[in-house]
Amino acid sequence: MQCSFNTVGQALIAKLRGELDLHTSPQFKEEITKSFTTHPQIKYLIMDVKDLQFIDSSGLGVILGRYRELEERGGRLFFVEANPHIKRVLQMSGLQKISEFAGSTAEVLQRVEGGQL
């Protein structure tokens, strides 16, 4: 799995590529935790999953842990550009109840910067 992070104001954009599973989720957890620690102003996590091909319960667990941290900060979790397979897995896991799906990162950033959240 490859992941890249970019901070825009109070938003952390995580762009994922490949597979988020038992083998790759510890690395993802370490990197995203480092971003949360380095940027305490982060309230919004925008996960660009356009190029994510697979996710298992380990990956879902890492995401759920970050959601809890966002919730403590008064923030929110977004998934953007989810392909049908990944969207279905996220919905079946119940993550759609605590997050939002959006068409693009720009759409979410516009809402964040416009104070619409």
C-alpha cells in the first residue's frame, strides 16, 4: 500500500493506493498517528480511496480508531471517490453511519473552508 498525506488548514487528506490489510495497516496507523500528532489542529480526515483496491477488518479498525480521535476533536471523517467495491465494504462495516461519502476532495474542502460543517 502507498499512502500520502497533505494538510490543508484543519483537514488532513490521506490518499490511499493498493491494499489496506493486516500487513499494511500498521504502517498506515503509524503514519496517520504521526500526522495527527504533528498537526493538532486537524479536525477533518478526508480519505481519498479512489485507488484503494482492497480493505479488510484490520484497515477498518485503524480507520475507526482515527474516527474516535476526530470525534474527540469535534471533527468528521470523509471518504472521497470510493469505487463501488470499497464503498460497499465501508457501508457493510457500518462506517457510513459515522462518516460521509463525497465525490471529490475539493468538494469537502470547500465545505470545510466555507464553514458548512
